[in-house]
Amino acid sequence: MFLDVTVVSTNKRVWSGSAIMVKVPAEGGDMGFLPNHEPVMALLRPGTVTISPTSDTGSAEDVVFNVTQGFVSLYDNRVNIVVDDVIETK
């Protein structure tokens, strides 16, 4: 089982695909999500989002973004990350 992840900024879709793990900089502290995680909605602070994609996305390397504020929602293995601005770092 995998996570279906979408990262969007205010003006474009930044990344989407399947992942085995996602880490985000939540307001209350960093959070990590694996498949079958309980539903979550949280505010994001500026920091680093790390996505560990599945091998079918074409790369086994983590995808890393520096993000500004925003929010994350997780429900039924679907992770939506919405931020004001994002800079891909890796």
C-alpha cells in the first residue's frame, strides 16, 4: 500500500505521485506519514517537505522541497500539501 501525494503552490502543481513516506514541517513539530495513517489536517510552517517515492515514479531518491507556510491534509492514504511557495532542493 502507498500514499497518493500531491504538492501544490498557489500557482502550480509541484509534484504528484505515489510514496512510501512523507515528512512535513507542521506548526506543532515535524510529522511523518506512512500508509494507513489516521486522518490529519495540520498547518505548515516554513521548512522542508521530504517525499520518499515508490520505485514506479522513476526515482528511488527522496524528493525534497523547501516550503513556506501552508497546510497538509491526509485522508484515506491521500496526502495533499498546499503551500504559498516551494523551492525544489533535490
